[in-house]
Amino acid sequence: MICLKNIVKTYNKGKSNAYEALHGISMEIKDGEMTAVIGTSGAGKSTLLHILACIDGYDSGEYTIDGEEVGRISEKQMAQVRNEKIGMVMQDFALVDGFTALDNVLIPLDFAGGKQRLRKKERREKALKMLDMVGMKEFAGKPVNNLSGGQKQRVAIARAIANDPSIILADEPTGALDSATTEEIMKVFRDLNEQGRTIVIVTHDPAVAEQCGRVIRIEDGRIVE
Ligand code: ADP
Ligand code: ADP
């Protein structure tokens, strides 16, 4: 369970151009929920997602995952939470061009430490399994720059789930895709959700929000719906 209590976030805190982007966000997301976060540009969606992803901190409030405080901890601890619990999917895919699909999915597996760490052969098998889950196994050896947008996003999703995170956070994952490809990518997210993963998708697209079990609307740094 993800739990935010009264989260306030100010950019440029203490400076003359300080800007309070989130004014006290409270919400709960239960395990296995598929949630869309919608709102106009500048509403605070990305800010919220970055906090959920443990990429950014906040001024005050409380953020817990499964009852454990994850917001106000050291950078190193935040990186650990990110690696163990969270998979990220970005609008622009954020793949390493020139790497094959397989090598992109291997990145988080190669970086994993501690009890998550697998042997080399197992890492390869795991990466192939992830590519299979998103329908991209046959493209494992292809450099990602030769793939279509939808195929790239599938590879990015395979990479996001490689370390078995319980939470997948996606920032406009279909923003660069046409509507038919958007449908295909949403099918992948729905399948992952049916397997029990918690998914949060920031989106402008009503067609994407429609496919989520729950919709949270943000306006001017507040949840309004
Ligand atoms: P959204 O994702 O809904 O478009 P953002 O979370 O990106 O909104 O931005 C919310 C508000 O915070 C906007 O007014 C934006 O200009 C401001 N903002 C976002 N990032 C920064 C930053 N790094 N520094 C200063 N202001 C920022
Ligand atoms: P998105 O499309 O996800 O809403 P934006 O285009 O709003 O992203 O922002 C892109 C990047 O610029 C983000 O990292 C955000 O933090 C930063 N940013 C947005 N608004 C501002 C701002 N007013 N001042 C400084 N950085 C900003």
C-alpha cells in the first residue's frame, strides 16, 4: 500500500522564486490497483510521480510504502527503495540507443545488489522472460534504435519490471504513440496489473485513464477528484 499524507512540495525553497507545486496531497493506493493521475499541464502530476518514485523529496508530510517511511530518508536509502520496489516507464522510453533490447533489460538486473542479485546466466534468462511477457522476445537481439515507438515502450516496460518491483510508475507512457499503439501498450499494463502489480499512470489521454480502475485528478497542486 502506498500512502501519502499531506505532502507539500516547494521548488526553489527559500529563494525569491520559490514555488509551491503541491499544497498538501493525501492519498492511498492499495496493492494491485491500477490508477491514472490526470490534470492539465502544470497541475503537479510529474512532481507527484517523482515523489512517488523516490526521485524527489518534499518539504513536509509523510510518504510510506507498506507502512515503511520512504520519503524522508537518505539519498542512499531512497535509491535502494527505488531499485527494490519501483519500476519507471517514461514517455520518451529512456532506452540506451545502440544497446539491444536484451541489453537494455539487463541493465537493472546487472545493477541489482544484495539478495536480488542473480548470476549472469540467470540474469539473461530473466531478461528474456521479461521480454517474453511484453511480446518482445523475438526482438531480444535487435538494437532498440531500430524498433518502432510501441516496441520501444514494450522494451522499456520489460526493463521496468526486471527486478520484480511491486509498483510500476509511468509518466505519459503513451504520449509519443498513436492511438492503436496506445491500445496495445495499455493491454500490456492491464496484463501486468492482473498479475498483481500496482500501477500508477500519469496521462493526458482520457482513453488511457478510462482503462484504469481509478482516476485521481490534480488541479493546481491539489487533488480535486
Ligand atoms: P505536470 O506534470 O502536471 O505538467 P509538473 O509537476 O511538471 O506539472 O509541474 C507543476 C508546477 O511546478 C508547474 O507550475 C511547473 O512549472 C513547476 N515546476 C516543475 N518542476 C519544477 C522545477 N524543477 N523548478 C521549478 N518549478 C517547477
Ligand atoms: P512533463 O511533460 O512531464 O509535465 P515538463 O515539460 O513540465 O514535464 O517539465 C520537464 C522538466 O522541466 C521537469 O524535470 C521539470 O521538473 C522541469 N521544470 C518544469 N517546470 C519548470 C520550471 N518552472 N522551472 C524549472 N524547471 C521546470
